[in-house]
Amino acid sequence: PTIPREILSLKDLEAKCLETMAPMVRDYLYDGAEEGHTIRENLEVWDRWLVIPRMMRDTSNVNLTPRTHQFNQSWSLPLGIAPSAMQQLAHPSGEKATAAAARSMNIPFGLSTFSNYTIEEVKDAGRDSVVGLQMYLLEGRRDLNIELMRRAEAAGYKAIVLTVDSPVPGNRPGLIKSNFVMPKHMKFRNFSEDFGGPLDQAQDTQFNDDSTTVAIANDTNPDSAAARTPEQTTKSRGNQLIVDSSINWERDMTWLRENTSLEIWVKGILHPLDAEEAIAYGASGIMVSNHGGRQLDTCVSALDVLPAIVKQVNGRVPVHLDGGIRRGGDIFKALALGADFVWIGRPVWWGLEVAGEEGVRWVIQTLKREFEVVMKLMGCRHVGEIKREMMVTKSGLLS
Ligand code: FNR
């Protein structure tokens, strides 16, 4: 399948996707925490900034590559594909299609632990583009985390991306209402045990945003948690994997560093002092993110906290951002406020649903084309020329 010619923007593609996407999958893709304020915030924040272009700067040749290497590689754009779980929901080739598209466009891809294809299969499909394995720390099953890391190392991944914004899954009433379950023919193939069964919707069980079987176990006491070793935490319940709500900087960053040779990136930072913690505990990079508005409702957008985080980090490690990137101009604005690199989540699913690998490629190509035009109109010949002074907030114009 190809993308119909009347589709010109990611917004058009989204509309096309929604014509065919199964309601249950749509609910999973779009659902956010509670009332969805943060989801809306993630989309609206870009329009609060207006750009001030420079003229007559010979932009006949524009270089779109990132200022510096990321994951020790050079990429065609300061854009990557963020980890999102269960991509077979959008297309039978799932993460393999996404990784292949990333590879063909020379941009990086992060694989969710809760993928429907394995660490190795996805690496094969995306080769050098498959740089990161995203992980949650699993309560009482650090053996599984260690196994995942061993496999990622052996397969040639560069980084473990630790998602730190999910000590518990967010409050997600929408997903419960829509009775979301992963279809039986799909599996969490990174696990040899069968964690992919249909969910038993017990009272104390809620869906994690990222998997049907990651459940909340609220019987842990957060005060005593830090004192326990990972191995001492409760075993996973039945065939459910439980995210570890005792996750903390001191114990778990130390544990990760002792247990993998890969770079450790921290995903889900929103406070400058957490960026400081991440660096203090040896993070190789920081991803400023609110998990696409799926975890904590009314929390800030990544863009709003980016300048303070960039100031705090002061160039010690790369600062990446995700959430609500839908246009080439959004990439520009994130870079103007100091991001080294940005990532997209949901748009990939629109591409997958409409045209599989080809659709994901179309998404990347479209953002690339838009970004290039914006660069030229802004008078920027390379990303190093994108400057904070080229933007004002709407309210800033009044002063
Ligand atoms: C996600 N995200 C996510 N993050 C993560 O660390 N592990 C995961 O397994 C998932 N799974 C997931 C599934 C789906 C369907 C979505 C939409 C998102 C969050 C993701 O990495 C990223 O932070 C956001 O998607 C970025 O926001 P946008 O681009 O979707 O607005």
C-alpha cells in the first residue's frame, strides 16, 4: 500500500488512519491519563511559540543532520522513533516495519520491551537504526531485566532506555472502559514465559499503558522500598509482570550500571533536579518526556520544562525530547529551546495502520521535508544556526 496523494500532512494521515483503525486499538493509542489535559497540552504548547525568521542567507543547501553524534552515530535528522508497545496492533509487521523504515531513512529507533517482535528480530530489520531497548524495571523479576539486557548487548544495541515516569501505570479510565486486551494471536515475544494471555480484570488490576499484563501492585510500601534489594521485591503475580514502584535513583541506577555495559538513558524527566540525579548516577543522556500524556494528568509538557533542564544539564549529556511533535516546525522549536534531538510516538502508528513500513517512511519523509522548508524560511543553513532568539512566546510579543 502507498499513501494516497491527497494526504499532505501528518494531520491528514491521522484522519485517514482513523477511518480504518479498530476502535479498541484507537482507544489504546489515544488514551491518556484521566481527563487528557496533558495530551492536549502536548499538542497546544507548540503554538504558544512564534518564530522570527531571518532573510537573505542563501539557504540553497541546508544540512539537517544533528549538531553532534547521538549514540555514536550520525543521523539524517534530529528525529527518532520513540518506544511504543505492541505495534502489531497497527500492522502485522509491527516493530519490524517501523525499524526497517527508520533504517531506510537513517534515523534511530527505540524498541519497547513490550514489543510483538523480539529484540533480535527487530535489530535484524533495522540494523544500525535500532539503538535503544526501553525497559521498565520489573518487580521481583530482575532476572528478566538482566536477560533482556544480555540479549540487547549481544544483538548490538547501544543503550538501555530506562523509563522512570512509571512507578505505577497512570490512571487510565478510558482504557478500562473500552475493555482493552491484546488479541490472543499477539505475544510479548521478548519473554519466553507466556505473559501475553488475556487479562483477568480483577479489582486491583489496571492496564498499564504499555502492556495488557503489566499490573499495578499497590501492596508495596514506598517508604521501605529503597531499603530492599531488587531481588527482595515481591514476585510477579501469576502470569503478570508488574512494574516496580520502589524504583529509585540510588539503588536502581547503581544496579543498572553494575549489570550492563550499554549506555543508560533516562526517559521521562520533567524536573531539572531529576536531570541532575540522572547525570550524577551516570546517565549517558536524558529524554524529557511526559510519556505522551499517558501517565500523570495535568503534568507539564516537555517543551515547557525543556529550557530549565537544558540550563541545568549545561551540555554534560545530550537532552532529547518527545511529546506532540507533529510538524517539521515543532522539531525546529524544540531545537531552538535547546533540545539536541526529538522523538515521535503516535504518528508512527498512523503510518503503520495506513501503509505499514511504507507509511512509517512517509511520516519520516514528511517531517523531514517540512523541517527542511522551515529551516530555509528561517534562514538556517544547519541546525547549529537554530537559536533561541528566533522565537518569542505569544505573550512575549506584548511586552
Ligand atoms: C507509548 N510510550 C511508551 N514509552 C515507554 O517508555 N515504553 C512503552 O512501552 C511505551 N508505549 C507506548 C505505547 C503507545 C501506544 C504510545 C502512544 C506511547 C510513550 C512514547 O515513548 C512517547 O513518550 C510518546 O508517545 C511521545 O508522545 P507522542 O509523540 O505520542 O505525542
